[in-house]
Amino acid sequence: MLGPTAHIDTFTRDNLPPIEQWPEFLLDGFDYPEHLNAAVELTDAMVDKGFGDHTALIGNGRRRTYKELSDWTNRLANVLTEDLGVKPGNRVLIRSANNPAMVACWLAATKAGAVVVNTMPMLRAGELSAIIDKAEITHALCDTRLMDELVSCAKTSEFLTSVVGFDGTSNHDAELDRLALEKPVTYEAVQTGRDDVALLGFTSGTTGSPKATMHFHRDLLIIADGYAREVLDVQPEDTFVGSPPLAFTFGLGGLAIFPLRFGATATLLENASPPNLIEIIEKYKATVCFTAPTAYRVMLRAMEEGADLSSLRAAVSAGETLPAPVYDEWMEKTGKPMLDGIGATEMLHIFISNRFDDHKPACTGKPVTGYQVRVLDADGDEAPRGDIGRLAVKGPTGCRYMADDRQATYVQDGWNVTVDSFVMDEEGYLHFAARNDDMIISSGYNIAGPEVEAALLAHEAVAECAVIGAADEARGQIVEAHVVLSSGHVPSDALVKLLQDHVKSAIAPYKYPRSVVFTKALPKTETGKIQRFRLKA
């Protein structure tokens, strides 16, 4: 049963999936008052708790305290309400790279009772239009350096009536910033319900019409009060850094919600390349890092050349499966485990993870407290331990697609049925096999690409690799490896044979790559996730 709402514009509540299509929510231990505004909890409430002088955000060469962040977001919220006419429940799109101004705009819009849609800078007008039309977005806040595509989109949009620029640098020289200067630092935040939609997360890599996942105010706090508290044990002394865009729920959780919930510090990088991450870790003595295995491989090489990353107490890996060789080398060089985990936009954040005191190589760990998981066979029944099957999960967060028939596919019998294939071993640990669409079926064998990748990465000649299934008349598919070579190695037929033999000696011989393609670089997303679909194309 849904609690009270503060939304005057009831679009999101009206477009929730039918209750009978919801997953079962396991909310024991996650108790919040009926009225809850997540942005207030991350700003004003933190000042009230005595964190006013603690550094909240670092970005563009400047530090901002919790008191400054609270004042800044209150000024912006006053502008949204008084000057831009934002009403509770209106959808507000934010377009920006990772910087403090983007975080401030997200918090301000949330305080004003809006439903926020964070978007990536790389999206073009056509992609933005699809999101705006789906969510019937009326207002947009945009870094002035990224206005062109959004302005182009607004000219033909049926819904978007207001596009206002903000300064993503530290200059505060744009329309939104100038309006905010005239506003008071106090704001009576909208008393949203805990079950009011606060965030629409559009899934990445969606084919067809975009899918919007709907997350309540309580959900934004649950991921901090669950995973971040239990697994990361976040303390006010922590400093966070990472590469995922705030536009993705993984980035918003890891680089904004988690640190702000516990009085810690978030460092934000517009260009979170591995060299820039390393520089920030060294400069600010960052303690918690969120990035993909490919970036950690660069960090490992940098350590060999003298980089000091000893301040990191938690290296969280997600977005791509963590190959055992990367885990092993990190353990060897730092003495600390790399925390592999898996989440989904539908679930908001990580729901299975390794722990500091309970971790294994080539293993995703066990469910975060509050979550239950099953591995399903082809008939939807629980698969025997050791068998590959689809991962199903339920817990305090779960899938609610906005006005989308695909809800009935993702949620089955109260379980969120993910697009990932896993194996559960006899001890209850989960091991990633592949995304369902990345499973290679060759001559009747199921071959998980990540397992072949891990075997290849253990060879000194391989810097990076991605394994896909290539069409083959005789076998249906064959294993094809796209390999970036380490410096000092050159492509040759002899090297192909060497790598094939190496894989055969490391894992079952039938899994070896029958095709090896040498390449200078692999296609990746902004978060460092390898785009295998582009290799398949």
C-alpha cells in the first residue's frame, strides 16, 4: 500500500506498474517516516547532526562543506520553485558531467519535490528527445558547456518548456547561478512521501524504446543504509572517488548518496580517466574508489611505476566482471581485497558483494543484508548448486518500470529476474557466468565469455581483452577473442597459437578462442564497461 504523496503533478504515481506486477519488497530493518525528502536527509539533516564544517564535495579545485552545500541547494531550490515554476512531481532533467554543480542541482530539484532524470553529456538530441517524451519532462537544467543538443531538442519538444543553464565550473556565471545569488539560504523543502518517486533511472544499453526505472525517496536511503553501511562501513573520515557518471544509479549512489549519508567527502571528476583518478587518490588521500576492472589494471601498472595508492581501503569493482588475475594482483600489491559486486539499474545499486572479511577471486560474493537470491533453470525453477542459470533477486529495492509492458518479464512470482547468468556454489557464493545475451553456445556447450577473458588476462602478452560469440556454420558459434597486447608484444600467428594453448591449459580446452583478433583498443562506455555489442556488430 502506497503512503501519502506530496506530488501535485501525479504523472509518476499514475504510471507506476500495477501493484500485482511489483516484486515482493523486503523492508524489515528499513524503517522511515511516512514523509521523507532524501535531499534534506543528505544536506540540512547532516548540518543538524554537526557535520556543517566537514567537507562534502571536492571538484574543480574547490572544497565545499556540508553547510555550504545545504545553503547552495536551498538557494537553487528557491529558484526552481519561485522563478521556474517547478511543481512537486514535475520531471526535471539534468545534463552535466560529474561536478559539484550537478550534485547541487539534483539535490535542489529533489528538495523541491521534483522527479529527477540525470543524463550523460554524450547523449545527442535524438536520445534526449526519447527520454523527454517518455517521461514528459517539462524542465531541464544544463551545464552551459553542453547546451547545444538540449536546445536543439527543446525546439521540437512537445513537453520541454524550460531549459536553464548552470555553470559546471567554479565560476557560478550562468543564468541559474545568477538567479540563486538573490535567494535566501533557507528553504522549506517539500514534504514528499517516502513512497513518492524521486528518481527516474533510464537503463543503459536499452534496445527499442528506453526503459525508465522508478525509485522512491526511501530507496535512495536504503542503498546507503544497506550496502554502504554494511559492506563499506562508511565513516565521516572517508573520501570517495570514482569513474561512473552520476547519470547512472551506480555513480549517483557511489559518488553522492553514500558519502553524503555518512558525513564523508565526495571528489568529483569530469574526466575520470585512470591517470586522473590516480592523481586525485594521491592528492586527497581517497579511501573508497568505484571503477571498472580495466581502470584498476592501469592503477596496478601505475603502482609499479611509483604511484602511491596506499590510502585506498576499499576498491569497489562493478560494471564488468572482475577477472581473478586483477583481484590476485591487487591483493598481492595492497594486501587488501578488491570488492567485486553486482547491481542493476532496476535494483538501484549493488545487491551481491564480497566483504572485507569474506572474499574470493572470480567470485561476486553473497547477497547484501536484506536481499535474497536464487539461480533459475530454463523452467524457472531453482537450479542445482553448480549449474548456470538466470539470477533472480528480491529485497528492499526492486524493479518498477514506468508505463512499460516489460515489467511483466523482469518481475516473475515476486522476484526480479535479471539479465545475468550466475552459478551458486555449495557454500552459497555467487559466481558470474555471463550476461544472458553474452553466453556463447558452441557445438552444444555453454561457454561464459568472462571465464575465457580471465584465462587470457593471466598471460603477460594480454593487456585487455573481450570475448564474444562469432557465427559459425559448423558449430553455431565459436569463441572469438579481441585482444589488446601489452607493450613489447606484436601480433603474429605464433602468438595466436601461444594464447590458444595458454587458455587450453588454464580452463576446459573446448572453451579456447578459435578466433583471435588483435586490436589497438576496445570500445567502452564512459564507465569503462566494454561494449561487446559493438564487437559483435
